[in-house]
Amino acid sequence: MINQLSSENINNRELGEPEMPSFDLPKNEDLKDIENILNQWTDGEEVEKYLKRIKDQINGRTEYGMNFWTMKEANKIIGVGGLADPLPSILKYASTKNPGELKILYLYEQARGKSFGKKFLLWLEEKAFSQGRNELLVRSAEQYRDTAFEFYKKNGYEDLGQIINEAGKPMQLFKKILDKTEN
């Protein structure tokens, strides 16, 4: 269970180097851990929205090219991320013909600060590139100013400024051209 995951078993191993994280499609048995991660970062309405989308994916129903993956370390889920087709409202900010959108990237709070976020982001970028995407757009809510905004900038994303989302709330928009030589 994710609540039993401690910072010691995320980053410290008695024998040698920490194992590399693994990535997988979500399964029904992962849903509680995914829900716990989402609940650390976003409100109940968003949690339910993403859980429904992940359940739909597990059951073979996806919309808008949306797919999610989990990140595991020592067989414990420590993150959830997703890619999709860009929303029409942000497509105009793309500078290439086949962009994608990073929908979510959340880590279990105790996994933060250990390079797992960067590893997951690089893995998602490679996944997007392998799907024929040559650019990623990312929208981030104001509540993540102190966490996500700098994270994306440090990882090569250009800050395009503020836009207003479908619900009338401000979001920061970032983009990155995916160059195979960088990954």
C-alpha cells in the first residue's frame, strides 16, 4: 500500500544503487495508489475525473488519444502521468504539426526531490516521441506555481505565459520541442 512507502525505501538500498523506476499501464489493482497520489495534489473533482479516465483506459475505452502510465520504484507506485491529443484551445500555441499534451504528472509526495519527476518526464517525452509527437504542451494551474512551473522550465520547457482554461481559470502554458538527440 502506498501509505507504507517511506523515503528510506524510495531512495536507499542496502545493496548498491537504487533500482531504476519502471513504467507500466495502470491496472485495477493500482487504482487506490493512484487515487492516493492524486489526492495529495488536486481536489476531489479532478481526482474523480482522472480516476474515471484511467478506469476507462483499463477497460479499453480512451478518448482524445489520452493514455496514462504509472511509475514504480521497488514495486511501489510512486507516480502517475498521462499524454493526450492537445485540447483545441491550446493547439494554436503549438509550433509543429503533431504536438501532444502532457495531461498529468504527479508523484507521491515522499518521492519528490529524488529525480523521479525528471525521470518520469523524460520517459513520457520519449513515449510521446515514439508515438510520432514532436512537441509537448503542458498546462499547469496557478496552485502549482511553486512546484511545477520551475520544474518544467528546468527541464527545457518554454513558458508561453498565462491562458484561461475552459472553466475560466488561469493556467500557465509551457511547451517543448521533442528532439530525438536530446532524449
